[in-house]
Amino acid sequence: MEFRPCTGKCTDEGTSCEGCGRSHEEIAEMKPLISNLVAFAEKMGYDNVEEYANSVAGSIKYKMSEGH
């Protein structure tokens, strides 16, 4: 499965968003994950949000590639 980012043209009819094509279940499960990452950055008081986001993305890529 390939990830598709939000296009800002969200719909909630059917089983998938017509804007990005992701299932509503996938979108719903991602929301608290993103909220937790944002809350952590705010708690830490990070001023360099872009570096934080890039670091998180790098960690995800690293963890996903382990053992593959």
C-alpha cells in the first residue's frame, strides 16, 4: 500500500476520502499519533519544528528499513 498525503479536499462519505484516497479508518488512526507528536514538541518547547519533524520522519524510515 502506498501512503497518500492529505490534499485538503477531505470527504467523509463512503469508506475512503475522495481527496487523498485513504480509508477513513487510516485517517482516524493517524490523528492521535500526529496529535501526540505535536503535544510532545510543544511540551519540549521546540523552536525548530521543521528539524523535529524531519528527525521523526528519519526515525520512521530507519525503523521501517530494519530487517528488510
